[in-house]
Amino acid sequence: MLVVQKYGGTSVGSLERIESVANRVARAREEGKDLVIVVSAMSGETNKLIEYAHHFSKNPSKREMDMLLSSGERVTAALLAIALNEMGHKTIALTGRQAGIKTDNAHTFARIESIDTTRLEEEIGKGNIVIVAGFQGINEDGEVTTLGRGGSDLSAVALAGALKADACEIYSDVDGIYTTDPRIEPKAKKLDHISYDEMLELASLGAKVLQNRSVELAKKMGVKIVAKSSFSDAEGTVISDKEGESMEEVLVSGVALDKNQARVSLRGVTDRPGIAAEIFSNLAKENIVVDMIIQNASTDDGTTNLGFTVPQNQLEDAKRVMESFDHDLAGADYDESVAKVSIVGVGMKSHSGVAAAAFSALAKSGINIEMISTSEIKVSMIIDEKFSELAVRVLHEEFGLDK
Amino acid sequence: MLVVQKYGGTSVGSLERIESVANRVARAREEGKDLVIVVSAMSGETNKLIEYAHHFSKNPSKREMDMLLSSGERVTAALLAIALNEMGHKTIALTGRQAGIKTDNAHTFARIESIDTTRLEEEIGKGNIVIVAGFQGINEDGEVTTLGRGGSDLSAVALAGALKADACEIYSDVDGIYTTDPRIEPKAKKLDHISYDEMLELASLGAKVLQNRSVELAKKMGVKIVAKSSFSDAEGTVISDKEGESMEEVLVSGVALDKNQARVSLRGVTDRPGIAAEIFSNLAKENIVVDMIIQNASTDDGTTNLGFTVPQNQLEDAKRVMESFDHDLAGADYDESVAKVSIVGVGMKSHSGVAAAAFSALAKSGINIEMISTSEIKVSMIIDEKFSELAVRVLHEEFGLDK
């Protein structure tokens, strides 16, 4: 049985934590598993190096940033290998290059193109535990590249996929995926199991556990992820192709909240071809991140209503862009403090009652819904920010997630 | 004009220091020089990483140590490149591997076998200042290796040799080689010029500037070294093949002192073949470092006297080894606090009066000489440790080094 384990920054944040990770790896080894261990830099190290670079330049060369930032993971990998060797477990540490991780040329946010597993398989065959410095690879010119924030998760998932590992265990300081944020709803329950798609939609709940890019890659390569805590022995949450594994489906898996939203509502937009494209491309030019977009059908007077949300700190920028469309609008309405609450579940696509139940639960609690957007497995509602926590608790109870 | 510059740990010990190095490099660039810059890890970093490793193991895997320790130089190289790019100077940072430095397999004290200068020449040709992470290379299997303490000096000298650079400037916190230690003799003068051989013999004076391995390599490859301070604009000392450059020779170039010496004198050693080899191989087995060795001609009774010096903290070990030779000795005599004072100069080999002048100068000051050893360009004398500083000052004056 081959398992890839990945330990994040806080899991290897001190020499004592690395020792504790070594013990955990040793236990898995003693259970007879073949192991590839992917590690991040010790927490704080990467930020320290970024600060160093910014001391010299606001916009440092990305190639040099990669050379700089890839050093932290090598340190952790070497230390963990030294610790495991000392415990009597044959272990070898490999850089991204030595682990065969080939990427494109996009320094600081490179994409993994392929993994040559020759060396990895050779070392596993020799009976070695293989430690791999996460977050890094090399491009075709032999230059060191890094994969961007959360890149070590990507390294782990990609290695698990390439090696056809039985599982990819992602260790962090959180012990799994919860039905909602336990700080808002203390009755939140840890999920035993969640599908890739649900996980993608629940990004705000899972952000501390692993990023969407890794979930997408896991889905694509069919890698079973287990999100676990390196601080406890709790079971964790399995992220896999849920529908294939279980016939018993839960309608709603979780409730997610994003409080960093501001709403823009445009009334009476001239319904000429390309107007929406023009608005959103002008927003994109200003690097404004648009989240939800809703357009209603045209009204009788040949105009339409268009709404979208942006991060709160970009609302002023968005207003400025909208002013340039004055002649195309009857009016614009802004709300700088709204929140997006979402319910997510693979079950809901075949059950039209889910959305209705959500709307009525909120209504019963006197919470007005300003905008609605639905996807195959998600219903998102924009509400007044002050009702955020109440809405989460009401929906959590409505769908029996505390059971 | 191509110059290799090397900056040691204290020269790049903080962000401010790296900034100052960047300014110095930029000045050289603005003078029109092509530049290859070799850097060490920021001071303290390598020791910190060694401590980390020793937290896990007293005897960590050397391969993993190399992966660990090679990270520090990469950080400095990337930061310096970022700083220079920001100043408008096209700069690229290369790892040891990327700079083409190939070594043997001796992890943690690898020897440079060859340098493939293709990439270096390509980058120089593109108009880049090339920063190279010192102290590291790769072996034929692509494993990262390090060159041992002082390894960045070796990297610099080897690169200068391979690139046929016009000079290899070694920057540290010392501004050159002095006629003796200025803390002992304030009249000590900085030398403008010294030969490779003198530098090798004056190791104790130059140890803070550069190690013998680098001087040996520079001699072999004919690399002209300039030892300079990165903290001032002082001229520094040129280390090259002195005899070839100047007809005007100074008899004595410097006075060196080593206070960490203990003396072992063996009387009436049975003069059978192989006895000396046996004694010194037994000392070597105990890892005792023997410095001076003096054997007098056999006396009429078929025995000989044998003397040698060891570091003071190894004297007890040496005594223990000597006890096993009881039956071969008439007696042994130990002195745990002696010092070795040496005068060095290429001029002295053709001037027999130099040694005599040294002996008589010490005698005049009431300093007894316990052992003497001479080489082509050095006379070393073992004296009572308490006369160390006095002896240095007497010899410094005797040979007019303060002039």
C-alpha cells in the first residue's frame, strides 16, 4: 500500500513539530506502508523570505523569487529525513527536481506538466521513505519554479496521481471539513466524506485545509484525499468521488459563508449586444474580482437589470468604473456590506425542493434575500451582512447538519 | 575584463549588508567589468541549520546535510540578484548546479572535479551580472554536494580559474593579509602582495581571510586572488605568483603565531624500522592531529629522540597512546602550554642568515627555543606559551616588517 502524506507549514513549524511528524510517519511505516512525504517550509519561513525580497524590490524578478522561496521546503525535507534516519527508518530527501516534477515556465505560479517517477520508484523500491520538498519543480530549461500558495498540496496530489497511490493524506492544523464554520455554529459536524465538487463549492470552509487547485487536480487524476490534523489522531475527512462510493446521499453537505462581499445593482441597462461584456472587461482591466453575476431577462422597455458582487475593498473602484457607463444605465445601487451564504450538496441537483426550503427558512427568521444564484450543487444567497451568522445557523439546522 | 568577486557570511550578514554589497557590485559594473559574484549564506544561517540537524541526530546523513546546508547560499544569491535588478543592472542568480560546478561524491566535503562554463558564458554574453550560490555543486548522479567550511572561497577560485578571469576578489571583514596579528603587534602592516606559498605557510594569519584549500587551488590554476574588505575601500592584498611579478624580494613577509600547541618529546626511542610510522598511525587512529614532527639522527646507543606537537586539548589522548609504547621508550616529556611562532618569506630560501637572525633575536629577549622546524620558506619555533606575544613583536621588529 502506497500513501502520499503532505505536512503543511504549521505541522512542521518547529523542531518539536518536525519530531512529531517523524513519529507519525514512522508509525505509518511500521504498519507496512510505502510512503512518499511532501513537506512545506516551516511556518513563517516563506513569509520571512518574501519580506526580505521586498526589502530590495517591490516587484522582484519572479525567477529569482523561485530560487529564494524554494529553499524553505528543502530545509524541512532534509531535517525530516535526518530525523527518520536517526529513528532507524531508511529515508531519503529529494528536491522537486530530483522527484521528477516538471512544470511550465510561469515562475511563482507554475503548473505541473508531468512527473517522471523513475527516481521515486527506484527509491521506494530500495525500501526508502521518500521525503519530497513541496511547492517546487523545474521547467524544461532546468530553472527552479514554484507552484504558488498552497503549492505543496498540489505537489502531493500530483505525486499521488502519478504514482497511483492508494491515498493522499493532507495534514494541517484542522482535522477535516466541517458542515459549517464551528466558530459560527458550535453544532457543526465534521464530515466523514465529501465529493470533489462539493469541496470545490465549499472552498470557504475548506480554504484552511486545501485549495481548489489541488481539489481540481485530485478530481482530474482520481486521487483520494484524506484531510487530517497532524495535531491529533482524529479520523479526518475523505474527499473523493462520493457518488461512486455511496448510494446513500445527503442532500446538503455544508453551509459556507463569505462576508467579504459588496453588491452592485444596475437598473435599466441598455439592452444592446455586448454591454455586459464591456462592463465586465472594464472591471477586469482594473483587476476587480467579480464573484456572483446575475442578469434578469429584459423588461418590456428594452432594458435589463444586472447585478454582481465584488470584494468590499474594491467597491469604490467598481463605482468608478460604473460611472463611465452612466449613459447606458437608468441607475445604480451599491451595498457595501452584504454577505454570501451558500448551501452545497451533490444531492440537491435532483431535489428541487432544496432551494425553496432554504429561502423559506431564511424568510421565517426575517432575513431578506437580495440576490440568488444557483449551480448544479450550490445555492448562494446575498443577504445583509449583519444576518450572516444567524443565516448560517438557520440553514445548518434546516438541513439537519447537526444530526 | 572579467572579475570574480566572493562575499563571505559577514559581508552578507543582514539585508543592509546585502544592499551594501549590491552597491559595490554595481560600482564595479559601472566601471565596465564583466562580473561573476559568489556568495555565502548570511552569517549564522549555516550554523543554525547545523544545530537544527543535530537536534535530530548526532550523526546526520551527509547527503541530507548537503541538501539542508546548500539552501542558505541560494537565499543570498537570489536576494542579491533581486537587489541588483532593482538598481537597473541585469542580473541572474544561479545555483551551484546551474553554474556547472561538478564535484565528486564526498558529501559535506566534496571536491570540485570540473566546471562546465557553458551557461555561465551564455549569461555573461547576454550582459548579465551572474550571481552564484557558493559552497555547492552536484555530483554525477545529480545529488547536491557541499564543499566544506570555506567552500565558497573554493567556488570562487575554481570559477575564476575555469573562466580565466582577470582576478578573483575575496571580500571579508578583514582588509587583507598583515605581517602579523595587529592585536599582538599594533605596528603590523598590511601586505600589498604575497605569494601563494607564503600565504599557505601564513595560514594562521590568513585563516580569517581564506583557507589553504583555496590558496592551493589558486596556485594550481594560476588565479590571482585579491583579499579585500567589504566594509571599506582599502586596497587589499594580492595573492599571486610573487616571484614572477617582482624582482624586489622581501626576505620575511610575516610572523605567524599558533598558541594552541602542546609538545610531546620522546627520549631514547628504539631505532627499529617502522617505529615512527607505528607511533603516528596510532595517533591518527585516535584522530589526534599532529602538527610539527622532529626526529634527530640516531645517537650512538641505537636510539633516537622524537618530538611532535598536538593541539592542547588532545594532549591527554596523546599521552594515552604513548603509554602503549612504554617498552620502546626511555622516557617521555610533555609540555601542555607551548606556542609555535613562525617567520615566513619566499626570500629566505636563498638566505641562510634568516634562521640564525631569528634565533638570536629570541635569545636576546631571553626566550628559549624548545623545538625548531624549517621548510623552504618558513622557520617555526616552539617556545613557552607565555612568551608568545613578545616573540611575535621581537621577530616583527628584527625583520623590519613595520617599515
